[in-house]
Amino acid sequence: TDEHLDLDDGRWEDIHVVTGALKLFFRELPEPLVPFGHFDKFIAAISEAWGQGWGCEFGDVAGDTIPRPHRVIEYKEENRMSVQSIAIVFGPTLLRPANEESNMAMHMVFQNQVVEHILNQYGYIF
């Protein structure tokens, strides 16, 4: 909506309320931030990267269709959100398969790694 929220208002002091709302927003999107059609490609790219080093596969998969990341990580000393922390918290929310399968635990590991790699290598990928 067009509602303006003042995040300096005392109601929003607990950062967990704000980040929880953001995470819920991403989780309830009809399609995740990383579209369903990219899920298998990213999982394949991260699987290949394990054996070959971090190549250009991610750039090929992301192309111009994935927006550039915002740099929350630049303030990791203040917000305690390292690249790995952001990947763990948001990986399964931002990148998920269209249909959940039995190997959900393995997908979660790959989802976190994909998001972590994108954040670490965004300049190279995009």
C-alpha cells in the first residue's frame, strides 16, 4: 500500500519485528524473489561449483533477470548480519522450488550456499 511507516517510531525498535515482517513478505510472494524457473539452474550451478571452483555459471543463470542486492552486509558490524547469516535466514525464502520434495534438507543447504555466493560475488555475477 501507499502507507508510510516511520521506522524511527518506538514501535519498531525491536529489529526482529521488522526483519520478521520482511521475511514473511518474501515467503508469501506467489513466486519467490528468485523465480521458480531459476531454482534448478542455481542448484545445478552451486553443485558444479563445488567441484570446479566458483565459475561464471551464476552469471549465466542470473543474467539480467535477477536484481542487484542491497548492501546490508556493509553494516555487518552494527547489524550482526554477515553474508552467511543473511544466507541462512533468507536462502530458503528467496530461492525455493515450485514443489517441495523429500530432499528438502539438502535443498536448504544449497539454497543457503546459492544466496551466500550471490552476495559474495555480486560484482562478478552481475
